[in-house]
Amino acid sequence: MKLKLVPLILASATLLPGCFEEKANNAAAPTAPAVSKEDAVASVNGVFISKKTLETLEKEISERSQGQSFPKEQLLEELIQRELLIQQALQKQLDKSPEVIERMTTVKNSLLSQAALQDYLKANPVTDEEIKTEYDTKMANMGEEYKASHILVKTEDEAKKIIAELEKGGDFKALAKKHSIDPMGSEGGDLGWFTSDRMVPPFSEAVVALENGKFSKLPVQTQFGWHVILREESRALTPPPLDAVKEQIRPMLQRQKAQTMIENLRKGANVEILMTPEPKPAEPSAPAVEEAAPTPATDAAQEAVPAAQPAENTPETAPKAEPVTPTEAVPDAK
């Protein structure tokens, strides 16, 4: 059976330089324990590859490929080929190349910084009590969500005429189907359920200010045009159960702990910035007409806890805000 390379392994910055550095710097750094034949899975020109190395590689591949696994034979072949390349590099004394030494130093420093974080988080783990406190704090401010419909037109005068018809008893959905330029006009302007942060500020502020069953008495302007809004219903957001979001809250608290640790290290260190600051670019002049920007959810709870109840039948309508890009997490303590 012909075994294929796993490209992910050869590109790994954690395993390859680690073995390389061990052999290149064995005079100055402690060496790894010698591998006996009984603990080896293969031998390459007399150099044993340990069972633990294969297990570590298998675990790393699984983590990087989100659970995807490869046959052990394929992974072992990858380790054999890597060892052959290492021996070839050492034979040509590439370990003494300034470029290689600089890169190995960079990789070593990266590994040490990650190890310091993981060591701190292992010694200061996030507790269940801390998770419960964070959950209770965020769930206490869940707020409300709203069900609304709207009629979107190009001018204020058009919106005022529609409001006049509504005040005479006109049917909102029928007027939306007739006049609205929004794609949901054909559905009577129905926007489904949404939280206030999902819409541009002028629109959401108007919805919040209305009572259930009432429509806006004045046209609401956004960058999309002029809206007549009907707030149909509202309800308190139901928080998800703690068990459902526990493992989403934990990484956020880990990041907070890691950031506090780094800030404390910085306060106690003698740091001198020697780099000349770059000149600040000139600020662009403000546009003649400022568009209403969507309000992204940046609160830590919204980062860690998913929406309690996803909006039902929320269309891709003009007022909808853009989704939030999650931040990169600190590696979990293991």
C-alpha cells in the first residue's frame, strides 16, 4: 500500500523545529530522554522514533483537523520521512545556518510563551463558581426581543401618506404589499423576531419606543429610506441553561485570567520602548452624509453565550446588522 504524506505535519512549526533544535543545540540545552528499542515504533539509521512521539502527532493532527483521524501507518511514515529530512539537514550542517537558528529561536520563544500561559491557567483554573457568577451576571441583562413589521419607501412624504391611511384604519400588511420597496414587502413587511442590536439604531430605537400593537406616528429615516414600523409583540429573552453554555463561558474567563496575568507581569517589569513611533496617518475627512452604522454586539457575554432564542424567520432585510467576528481564544490549559 502506498502511503501518502500528510502535508499538515511537515508544515508543523511545533514538532519539526523541536526535534531539529534538540539535535542542533545538544551541547547547550538538556536533551530528551533516550528512546529504547522497546519504546520505539521505528528506527531510522539507528535513531529510534518513540511511541510517545507518534501519540503526540496523532493528537495534534486530531486537534488541528477538528477530529479527523489518519491511519497510524500513515502518520508513522510521516515521522520516518521527517527524520530522514532532519538527518539530511544535520549532515549538511543546516542547523548552523543563521536563518535556521533565528527561526528555531522564534519557534522556541513562541512555545515558551504558550507554555507559560498554560502553566498559569493550570495553576489558576476557571472554577464552576466563577462560571456560575459570570452566567448569572450576563443572564440578568438579557433584555427583550421584538416582533415587528415595516413598510419601506423612498421619501418622507410617501411614508406620511401611509401613516395617514393607517390612522384611517388601513391594513398594515396590505399597505406593505402595495407600497414597500423592501424584499419582505410581499410578506406584509414581516421581520420576525429580533433583538434591538440586530437593527440600525434609528430603526431599533423606534421599535423599542413603541407599544405592542402600535405603529410609528412619524416616519423613521435610515440609510435605506423611510420606514413605517409596526411593533407587533415583545417578550423577555429566555436564557439558555447553564450546562448548555458552560464550556463557551470557560474560554472567555481563561482569556480574562491570562490578560490579567500579562498585565501584572508588565507592571512589574522594566520595559523600555526603543522603536521610533511611526507617524499617525491623517484622518480622513467626514463624509457629507453620515450613514447609520450597525451596532455590533461586543459585550463579553454575547461573545461567550449564544443568543437565548434565535430570531424566528428573520429575513435578510435592509435594517439587519452585520454579524460579529469572534475573537481568537487563548489556548486551553491542559
